[in-house]
Amino acid sequence: MAELSEKMATNVQTERNASAVQIGLLVVAVGCLAAAPLFLYPIFLMKLLCFALFACAFNLLLGYTGLLSFGHATFFGGAAYFTAHAVKEWGVTPEIGILIGVAGASLLGLVVGFFAIRRQGIYFAMITLALGQMFYFFCLQAGFTHGEDGIQSVPRGHLFGVIDLNQPTNMYYFVLAVFLIGIAIIWRFINSPFGMILKSIRENEQRAISLGYSVRNYKLGAFVMSAALTGLAGGVKALVFQFATLTDVGWQMSGEVILMTLLGGIGTLIGPIVGAGLVVTLQNYLATSDFPVTIITGIVFMACVLLFRRGIVGEFYASKLGKKLGF
């Protein structure tokens, strides 16, 4: 009995130490992000944060619900168009424009999800791809999107009518705040009872049904939440680069976010951030070189698939060091 009590006390102390280490790493990470503009180009950092949030939102659907969507660019690009149009044509403040983008992405997610969740596996993926392409051609023909020219010269405006987002430093810290809020929402979502049910659906859908859960409703809820957070990333991206184009809604964008998530590690909170950082960094620093970016990215992806089957962060979590730190 004494040995059992001692063992339990040791386990509790180990968990506390691991939690302390994780909190310390989190504080260091946030501190590095806060100081990053002093060393790196702010636009590059803002692009990285936008795509990291996009990948995390996508991972909420793939990693925690087990649903592979080939049409997530619909919500990313759709929100970018909605935000850009609202800010430029209606003259709303940037925070209202982003909320309009999130609302539009959520509505699109509700419509696409309503049809897509009725199928499973590759059929689900193909439905999202087909509906995504339909939205792409809608954006090509719609008047407010300006076709192939896109919506350009989008004003950043003043946040809450006070903070000038035309200043790169102000814009960066606004994007960082949105990113941290988005990550906090995802963390709370996946650690809630709703998130636990989603994980059970991912592991064994038939058993979840037998326990009385309305699986379709849970899937639809996850789909809409993922679309809304994706829209948050897309709306912020439209303000960062001050334009929204067809590239944002193309199937290539959907493929890009899948690549980011797989590289970092599906089913992990940090993995998509690492994957997005890797892909965006390669794109940024190879853009002016003679190396073809797509080929280099493909080689990196192949190497990760062969060497890191769970993704970069997934393999770290499975390692002895990762387990010791409590991941």
C-alpha cells in the first residue's frame, strides 16, 4: 500500500513537472513571437501566422474529427473576399470587416458541410472539392470579386477607430493577437466534452452512434467551427496583403494547407504551426533563387513521409523526450 501511494505521488509530481515545462515553453514561444519583428521582416511573419492559423483550423477537422476536406480554400478565400469588399466598398472598420468574413465563411461551411457530411472517406473529400470548385467559378464570375483582377488596394484602416494598422508594427501585433486568440479557441474546443466526442467519432464512428450521439450534428459542428477559424485567417490575410484574389480560393490553396498539416503532424496542436512555418519559409526564401519552390517542397514532403510518419511534431511527441515532457 505504501509503495502504491509513493508511486502515485511520483506520477503526480512528474505530471506537475511536465506541465511546468510546457507552460515555460509556451511563455518562451510567445516571447519569441513578440520579439520576432526586431529580427525578421514583419510581412513574412504575418503571412506565417495567417497560414499557421489556417493549418490549425484545418487540423481541427482532419486531425481531431478524421474528415479530409479538399475544399478548405473556399472558406479561406471566401472570407478574404468578404472582408476586402466590406472594408473597401462599405468603409467598415477592420475588426468589423474580419467579423463579416468569419460570418461568411461560417455560412459557407454550414452549406458545404450539410452536403458533405452525408458521405464518408473519399466521397466526402470529393464533395468538398467539387463544391470548392463551384465557389471558385462563382468568384471568377461575380461582380464584387472583380474576376481575375481580384479586390486590390484594400485599406487596413484603424482598429477600433484608434490604432493605425498601416503601421507595420501595429499590424503585426494585431495579427499576433488574432493568432493567439484563434489557437486558444482551438485548444479549448479540442479539450472540451464536444472535442472528446469528436475524437471518439474519429476513432470509431459506429461505436459513437451506438452510444446515442448524433454523429452528423457533431461533424457539422466541427466543420462549421473549422470553416469559421479558417475564415478568421483568410480575413486577416486580406488586410495584411491588402488584396484578395482567385489564388485564395483555388484548389492549390487547399492542397497547400493539407501539406502543411501533414508535415507538422495531424492531431497535434503545434504540428500545423511547424508545418506552416516550414512551407512559408521555403516559399519566401526560395522565391528569389533559381531553385523551383514546388520541387524543393515536394522533396521535403517526401523526406518527412519517409522519416517522420507522424509528422515532425508527431514524431517528437512519440519520442522518449516528448513523453518525458508530458506531450
